[in-house]
Amino acid sequence: MKLILFFIACCLFAHAQTFAQGDEYIKGYVVTGGDTLRGYLGNTSDPWNCKALIFKKSRRGNEKSRFTLKDVSSFYFESSDELFVKKPADIDKSPAELSQLQEFPRIMIQRDTVFLQKLVGGELNLFLYYDFKRHFFVEKQNELTELLLIKYINTEEGVRKVFRQEKYKEQLSKLLRGCSRPAKFYFDSDSLSKNVRISNLCASRLTYLHKREKIKFSFGILGGSGTSTFSYSGEANGDQSQALYQAKSRSFGNQQHGTFGAFVDVFLKQRSSFSLNGEFIYRPSNYFSSSNNVTYRYDTRMDYTVNLQFSTVNLGIKYKFLRSKGFSLSLKANVALALISKNENYQIQTNNLTQSKVDPLATFGKTGYGYASGIQANFNPFFLQLRHDQILIHASNPSSATISIGTTSLVAGIKIK
């Protein structure tokens, strides 16, 4: 019976030893030569100052690899969530033990390459390092700064006392973002980590707001076809001098015309529903004619032809009121300036089957004005737009005459950027 109990005890002891040996390795990874090796790392008691790491692919595996400080750039312990990063640092080696303190604050800097434990990451990185005392480092824009707490001994009122020069408070205040009020500073991991996290959160909000305020441009081209209506109001040339020319009505038929152009949208804020919209629209030919316009006398018929070639510069806004993945709807409204490049218009008199050209219908100016509106379906980067353009052109002779052209078009386009 005693042998059986002894055997069981030996087995349990062997099992415990095996388990203990397995526990000498902690799950994690090591980064060496640009490669990340995941497995189990030797549970070193001093990871800040280790000179080598033992790596195994499995906890109970026999195959081991040894990496020196030169080989390793970082390593990570999964169970304790601790990341150690190799960095060259200027380390304050001033004494911390009471028996070794100087009688005045003194910094003793030594350059060394060590493993720093990363406590907080972000715009500011906070690191911890241990040798014979605690060291905290803050990294900003790849510049590493040690937060200094210097102890020294001096005599005050006849009593020898230990004094602390808390330079870290001034250093950290300069490094932290000013958009939030810092919490109280203490020279420990929790207090410093809290303040650095607050600063990083504040920095991320500022970065986000900055991106939102950045002006964004989008431009492209469009083209399509539509139906135009033409109306003429006021007197025509010759109406005042010859009643023969006074038509009872001047009505023009609808015509199909092309619409071509380019546009630019300006977003003052990222992901804003509103954008400033500018367009250059070109209409190569706008031909209209009217016939069977009976004059007041002699049963004379007066026909008219008008051919306009013009461009419009449109300025206004777009509003995106519906969004879904890959699709959105927009409304647009613009004021328009029309630039007339060609204006041919005639009055053709027919009397007893005899046709003759008489004075032009009117002499029109080189510019006009109006508006453009529409609704647009966006299939990024393409879009389909139903639009209406209306312009008004005044005549210089006779001064009472005006032309109004309205075009309802269906156009397609593409955003180039």
C-alpha cells in the first residue's frame, strides 16, 4: 500500500514539475528581422534588461530558438498584455537610494539601447523602464523624452531632508494637448497613463475636426439632350413704323437641343450634405421657327426664324438629401449668366405667295440671365440628372422685346475626381 501511495506521489510530483516547466514560457510573439513569430517566450523576470529571449513554437515543444538583443525589435506577453519595444534612449542614472543621494539636484544622462514597456499609444506614446528605479518616457513625433523626477538631500532648519524636483510635471504639461484640462500628475503608471490617454483622445478629435473642415473639390463632365421652348414678347422691328408688320401672335414650336458642359462641386466640410456648385453649360445650336403668324392688315403672313448659340455660367448649391451605399439623390439650384456667341433672327414676310426678308426680329444683347434647377441621381462616379434651364435675353432694339428660352434636359455625367 505504501508503495502504491509512493508511486502516486511520484507521478503527481513529476506531473507538477512538467507543468511548472511548461509554465516557464508565456504565450506571445517576438518581432525579429521584420518577421513576427508567434508562440511562447521565456518568462524573464527582467524584460526591460533582458539580453536574450528564448522562443518556442509550442509550450511543450523541445525545439527552442535564442534571440539576442541585437536580433529583436519588440516582443509581447499575451497573458499580461505587455508590449516591449527596443529603443535608444537617454536615461537619467542619478541615484535613487537614500544613502546615495546628492546634496543638490543632478541629472546623470547615459545613452543606451533598452526595451521600453509601452503603456499608452497614440499621438503621444508613454513608455516605462526599470533598472534600479522607475523611468517614464514620452514619445512625440519620434522624439523620446524622459520625464524627470530628481531626488536630492539637503538641510532645512538643521534637519536633513529628502527633496523632490518634479520636472516631469512641467515636461508633460508642454507635451499634452491644451484642449482638455489635465488631471493631477503623479509619478506613477496610472496617473501618467490617464493624462496621456486624455491628450490622445483630444488629439484624435482635433484631427477629425480638422479633416472635416478641409475643403474638398469634385469636378466632371456632363452631356445629354432636351426639349426647348421659345417665347418672344414685345414689339418687333418695324412694328411702330409699319402696321403691316404687326403680327397678331408670335408663337414658336418646341425643339430638341443638346446640352453639354462641365461642373465643379466645392465641399466646405467633409461629408456635408451641402456643396457649392459651379457649371459651364454650352448649347451649340438653338434653332426656333414660327409660321402662320397673320398680320393685322392685308392678310399677310409673317414667319420668324431664330438661331441662338450661347453658353451659361451657373453658380449655386447642391443638397444631398438621400444617401445609401453607392447611391444618393441631390437637388441643385443655380443662378445663370448667359453669354451669347451667335444670334441670327429673321422676319420672313409672305404676301400673295411672295416671300421676302424684312428687318431682323430684334437686335439682342450679348448677355442674358436666368436660373437652372434639377434633381440628380448619383451612382458614384456616374450620375443621371433631370434639369431645367431658363434664360432671359433683352433686346436693345426695340427695347421692349425679350426672348425667354426654357430647356428641360436629361443628361448623364461622370465625376472625374
